[in-house]
Amino acid sequence: MTTIGIIGSGHVGSNLAKAAVAHDYDVVISNSAGPDSLTDLVRALGPHARAATPGQAAAAADFAIVAIPITTVSQVPVEPLAGKVVIATINYFPQRDGHIAEIDNGTTSVPGVLQAHLPASKVVRAFSMLDAADMSGDGHPKADPKRRAIAVAGDDPDARLFVAGLCDQFGFDTVDLGPLAESWRVDPGQRAFVTRQSLAELQANVASAKRG
């Protein structure tokens, strides 16, 4: 069975863990406070989940999800994630996180910060444009009129395709934005961010996106 390592156990990490175990993945979830802080969450998730340190979660992972503030990216283990797909759910809110000049001036993207920290990993941005609760509670089968669309972006085409497949399993259509540099189209403040939208509506929203 495929194991997902999740780094970050807040609303996003917890809801993606819930979605993962519901679709028969094993989950190793971690946070900065240590495994003992995750006892209740792991109990709620059931037998396919266990708690670990970030390093252990990264090592156990067939692929990983990073669901932490952008200001703590430097704490993500590097070596055990080498060669692996790493899903970045990270967003950037200057009023919360402080200004990051490289993002503000367009030199890099929000998930590009994680990719720079993990040069040997295949970072793909996904799920960042959803409310946390919707990640586990608002997926729908194909052709269901309630099915929503989300975007994926990454520099490795095969990694994007892999993550799009995961999104499909979790009940979402996907729009492929291409490389990480295009991921700004679903940043906070854009029309596509935290918006209930169909595939066609998301395609239109990302096409009409404008940099601030």
C-alpha cells in the first residue's frame, strides 16, 4: 500500500490525511511538536495512520505533502525527500508571514520557495486554493454536477500528472498550470483562490489572472 508522508498536522495536513485514509492510503503524519502531540488525531484517523517526526515521515513516504507555513520551509527534511514527489499546499500572506522579496518581485513563486529548499525533489503545488475542510469533505465523483476543479503546477510534467491523479481520486478535476512559475494564478487574491468552480470556470479564471 502506498504511504503518504505528511509534514504539518494543522487543518490542511489533518484534512488531507483524512482524505488519504478514506482512499486506502497509509499515512505517516508529523509536526514540529512531536509524535506525542498527534495521539488524538491518529486515533481519529484510524489504523492506516501513525505519528512520527518530520524526518521519519519523509523517509517513510512514497510521496509527501508539506502543509506548513511558508516561514518554516527550512525545517522540512531534505535528504529523505530526494527524488520524491512533494505536494506543496503552502500559501503566502504577507500580512501574516511578513514580506518575502523574491515572491513580491516575481523572482520566485510560493511553491518555488519549497522547491529551492528541496532541489532533488519534484515539488507540485496542489490543494492550496481550497479551504482546508473542503479537501476531505467536498470531493465528488466524475460527472457529478457538484464536482469542483483545482489547479496543479510543477516543473516536472510526470509529477504533475501523478498529483492530478491523486486529486481525481480525492474527487476533484484539475487544470494543469504548467511550471511552478505559473502557480501565482491561484494565489490568494486571484479569482481562482478559494472559489467553488467547475473545470471550465477554473480554466477561465486562471487564463484571466493578473499579477498584482
